[in-house]
Amino acid sequence: MFELKLMCPEQRVESLSDALDALDALSVSVEDADAQTDAEQALFGEPGMPPPKDGWQRSRVLALFHEQAQAQSALQLLQVQDFFVGCEVLGIDEVPEQDWVRLTQSQFTPVGITSDFWIVPTWHEPPAAARVVIRLDPGLAFGTGTHPTTRMCLRWIARHEGGAELSRVLDYGCGSGILAVGAAKFGAVDIDAIDIDAAAIEATRLNAQSNQVVLHAGMSDLASGAYQTVLANILATPLKVLAPLLWSRVAEGGHLVLAGILERQADELKAAYAPYAELSVVDQEDGWILMTARR
């Protein structure tokens, strides 16, 4: 296979990508040309919020073709188009054959939550010290145990093993279902996992099945009544909006566990939940915090 590499300004990226797709490129990817420099720009906004910009000031556009002749022909056609003005050719390089499955798998190794609680991909053997294991492979939904917010939620669950806190659990915004599965592993027997994404619900069901645990996964109307623990690992903005809804699901004596919050957002969350509960920070990792409250 051969990779055509181009540099183009922000306003040309969409037209160039569409043209490469029409020219039968196997794949087209766009990278920030200024990544890892002082000029790097973040483009990611929180859910429900627009990104700060639609594109980077300078982008590398990489297109993969089966044959070198295809890449060269595509380049010739692109260079005479009006939308190619301001773009630069970086070259056409041969891409060495690789075992892409093995390469992808090598990037996901067992993740330790505590000394004896591990998240382990199916192609790895659990560590010898692992007492509790969640088998989880990367998939369509967020949550593989590698992000600090997920690890903090799972640590909280592990600390309450067999306790009343896990008698009835709601995983709000379940993603891969990793928190719901974790709750089941530590003794929860009545678990509802909800999400607005059908792919997340399916992923949760499959992960529960592969881990041989029982839970209920569905859309938001699945949730009913009050829960001893309500888990929500989302982001600060939706957590603030959802404050009255999430708190309404917490049973008397129950716990609200919130993640997806940066350290600098702690006061915002405390203010949003002040009419209902007093949030406190109970864990922190790599600039992220875990906040909880008890009814």
C-alpha cells in the first residue's frame, strides 16, 4: 500500500478529503500539522457544546491507496483543482505490511485498578495477583479502564465490596458498561445501566455476558425508583444540567458518585448541586477528580 501525504490550510481540508474519497482512497485521515508544538490547537468541546474551531490552522491529510500508480494519478488530478491552491505535496511513501490486529492489541494491556482488581483484554492472561477481573476489549463505546475517571469510579466500587452501597446501582451514561460490570463483580445484584447511544447499550450487554454478570441495559426510561448508588462518569457540563435528575434517583442513605470532572471544575459542580447535596472530592488522578455526596 502507498500513502499520499499532503499539507493544507484549514479551509481546504473538507474539499480535499471529499475528493480523495471520491478518488477511491482506502482511507483518509487528518492530523494537526502543529501537534506537539507550541502552536498545537485543541478542537474538542464537551458534549452538547460546539468545538472551539472547526479545523486546525494547518493539517496533514493522509490518503492510503492500494497501488503507487493510484496515488500518483489521484495527486495529478488534485493538483489542477481550484481547491488545491495553498496545499503542499509532502510525498508518496510505501506503507510496510503489518499485522494490524496484533499491533492494535499490543496497545491495550491489563490495567490495574487496585492491587488485586484488574481490567484485562481477552487476549491477555490476568496478572497472578488479580482476584477480581473484568474482561474488556476496546470497542464502540467509551470505557476501557485506561482513563483516570473510569479508574477512580472502579476504585470507589471496589472499596464498597459487599456493602449496602451496592445493593441497587444505576450506571448513568454507561458507555461500555464497565462500571455496571464492576459493580456486579463486587456484589451488586440489581443493576440498571442506561445510555442514549444504542451502540453503548449493546456493548454493555455484550460485556456483561462475556463477564458472566447479570444487569439491565437500556435507554433512560429503564431507570425507575431510587438506587443506593448512582454512578455518572460523563463530563462537567452535562453533570451540572443533570443535577436534579441524578439526585432524585439517590435513595435515602444512598450515594451519588460523579466523574468526568477536572480539578478546576470542582467549585462549579459544588454550586450546581448545592440545592440538593453537598459534594466533596474523594479521589483525584492526573488532574481529574471524583466527587461524591450522600443523601
